[in-house]
Amino acid sequence: MRRLSSTVVVVAGEQAGKVVAGLDGLRNVRAITRDGRSPAEVDQAVNQAVATYVVHDADPLGAVGDAWAGLFDGAAPVGALEVATETALAALRSERVVLPDYYVVLDPGEMPVTRRHWWLGVLAGAAPARVVPAGASASAVTEVLGRLSPGRWWPADVEGWLRELPRVVPDQAGLPSKPTA
């Protein structure tokens, strides 16, 4: 799966679009919002952007996260997670979308519990330095951009990782697995 030369940051949370729009005009930052654009237009803008940081609010795993939380909250139909996973994998394989270098999660303490487990358990468990909480403001995200630290990338086997999600329980997401005896 392809990576861009820019550092790609997805801002996630209820105020993501507003916060990303507030980053427009910062030096070395290309801010791209979904507002008024089709998913294909956002993907194209992200793929063509040239800046140190490309910051956007179009999460390539958004539908997967929604379906995962829906599965454990009892709000998603049977098979929704599997469909969302395969759709995301097809988009990643075709290189229409790329996994971000970082997720900046706005106000995770204010999120529903299962959704918080998605961000700070599932995703942070897969790549701890790649998921960073922040306040829901452009200034808070600007500060985070200035102190992003390197860390391991997403799992090498993204397909296997995503296909295992139905077996990742919210309260245990991101915790070390117990050795089997």
C-alpha cells in the first residue's frame, strides 16, 4: 500500500471539518475538508497535495470504525463490519486512498465509549504513536502537528489486521494479548 511523501494527518471527531478548515493558511500545511466535495474529489486532492503536512477529515477507515462500533453497540446490521472492511481494503489496494501517517482524535473523552475504544484501543493498539488525542480547536491541532513523534507504522499485514476486527472486543482493544497455555 502506497504512502505519500507528505505527512498525512486525518483529524477525527465531531468538529473535524471546522478544525481542519481552521488550519488553512498555515505554513507547510495543506488543509482539505470534505465540505462540499465528493469522496473521490477529497481523495484526489489528498493524493495530489504537496506540503509538509496534508491534513484532512476524510478518514479512509471511517466506515470500518463506524461498523466496528455499531457491531459492539448492537446498532449495525449483521455483516456491516465485513462489508466496510472489504470496501476499505479495495480502496487501499487500488491506491485511491492511503492510510494516514497520523490520526489526531478530537476530544476523545467526550466520545461514546465504544467509539473511544476504536480510536484509543483498536487504532492506537495497532500503531501507538500514530493516534494522538487533541482538543477540538485549530490551535490544539497546530500544537500537536509540531510535536508528532515517529513510531511504528500500521501493521504490515493491513488486510489480516482489519479482517480480525470482529474478534477485537472494545474493553480489550489495544491491550497486550494473554499468552495461551
